[in-house]
Amino acid sequence: MNTITAADYTIVFNENAYSALNEVLQKNKYSKLFILVDENTNEYCLPEFLPFLATETAIEIIEIESGEEHKNIQTCTEVWSILTDLGADRKSVLINLGGGVITDLGGFVASTFKRGIDFINIPTTLLGMVDASVGGKNGVDLGALKNQVGTITNPQLVVVDTRFLNTLPQNQMRSGLAEMLKHGLIADANYWNEFSDLAQKDSTQLDQLIHHAIVIKNEIVQQDPTELGIRKALNFGHTLGHAIESYFLENESKVTLLHGEAIAVGMILESYLSLQKKLISEDNYYHIKSTIKSIFGTVEILENDLTPICDLLIHDKKNEYGKVQFVLLDGIGSIKYNQEVAIELIMSAFQEYKS
Ligand code: GLY
């Protein structure tokens, strides 16, 4: 698969990946190499990865606990302290080996440590490959509020090795699929249509779909790296999806949703808002709903969940001047951003979702 060129870094795949990584390490003459892992990537991915590293530079492993509940400033403080204790300096590099939590948090830790050290993302989950590791945004949650603190800083390199997916649990694969579906819905109708016969796809075709998802994301980010306009497209499904994800994360009576599971609900809800605003047809809406529900099922959302979920919308990062702003579909493969929606319409979207 061809290398993808981003603003000031490249995204390299499978067969080309490790020679590119070793070149970057050699070229930058790092003083020390730190690898950030969680307990899962330490056990399953690090042993696969280390033999590919051709470097004389000293290597240290830093492990944090897995899970969105650890993507916070306390974990960053631990990692900053460990880096300090292990003698990291401004010529050190942090390799983030893991899913979205590792690359989001690791990117933030690196971009702020000693006012910024280099980092390299090696995503090991589908979500990490098609979304979290690419685009330069990194950060952590603030309590229940997702990604409220962060920076936009690009990695030196992103290494996509799809063999890591062989050990990934099914629910994690589904979580990544949500972002791939989103990329089709917002930017490429043909790509969206590829998912109607997903069960028939073999691993080579899945690799191509992953590559294409990254191409779509990279093209959008390159047009608008700091999200002043078109990059907001990538937030389709995320306004309500993030609120649902935060609510389920904080509520003890709920089972925590994976990011993609919440975004799948958000995409159906926000497609309904698009229908109500006459931006997509009924056929399009019901096709989106049935395709997403065929993969993700229906998440139980009770009547008394709705008000607290909607209360969380006021913290959405896209809000401007205190107003909740949605990204809505404008046909399949296109969007309109900065769309205001009445609360009654949002409530009716939840009612429709359940049906
Ligand atoms: N790192 C994720 C993004 O920039 O969208």
C-alpha cells in the first residue's frame, strides 16, 4: 500500500513501514527512545514490534493502564514524571504503541514535555489506524468531557501495520469501523457503498479500505489543519456521540461504550437531523440507519437519560458563542457544518433511533 504524505510527516504501511521507521530514528539521532504501551499492547504487540527496531539507541518501556477512564491529566503526570526519572531530554522520542488512548495521550505528553519532544504513532487498533493516530490532534479528557485539553501537534511518522489487528477483539474492530463508515458518509459515497457487503471482504480488501479511510481523513485535515472550517466534517456523529459516550462513561448503571459504538449512535441521530432539515432523503436515512444498526445493534437509551445527555452538549468543542453546532449530511458524501438544531428535534431523533 502506498505511503500517504501528510503535512510534515508520512503514514507508512505494512511492508514499507519498519524501514521507514528505522530511517526516521537514524536520521534524527535520538538520545533515548521511549515506548508507551498499555498492559495489552505490552503483552501482545510489543514482542511483535521490537524485533523490527534496528537502533543502537537505549530503549525504555512505559506502561499505563488501558481504557478511556485513564485518558486524563493524572496519567499524563505519571508519564511526564517517569520520563523525567528515566532521563528523557529534548532529543528523546516517544513511540506510542497502542490504540486511540495511547496515541491521543502519548501525543499530548510528548507535545508538552520540555515544550515538545518528537513522537511516532504506531496504532494497534482499527480506530487508531483510521482515525486517532492521524491528523495531529491529541489530548486527554477532563472528567467526563472528552478531549477537552490537548494540542494540535503532528507526529514524526505514523506506522500502520495491519497485522496488529489479528489479535484485536471483535468489539474493538467494530469500534474502528464506525469511523470508516463516517469517512464514507461525509466525503465519498462510493466508499460508503463498499460497506454494504462488508462480510464478504477478505483481509486484503480490508487493508485497502483502511488505506482509503486514511486518505480521506488526510485530505480533509490538509485542507484545514486547525479546524476552522471543512475539518469540522470529521465531527459528524460526534456531537451527540461524544455526549452519549461521556454519559455512559460516568453513569454507574451503564456499561461503558467504546468510542465507535457511541459514534455509531451519534451518526444515526445526526442523519435523522439531516433528514429533518431536508438535507438527505428518507431512503438515504433508512439505509444509513439499517447499515449501522446491522453492525452495531441498538444501544438502550432510556427516557430519563435524554436530558443529562443533552446537557453535555454545551461542552462540545465545536460550539461557538454558546451555541451547539452540528455537522449534518448534505446528501451522502458531503456535509454542512455550523448547523443549529432545536432541542425538540434532537429529542425526536432519539425517539426515532429506538424504533
Ligand atoms: N489525532 C486525531 C485527529 O487529529 O483527528
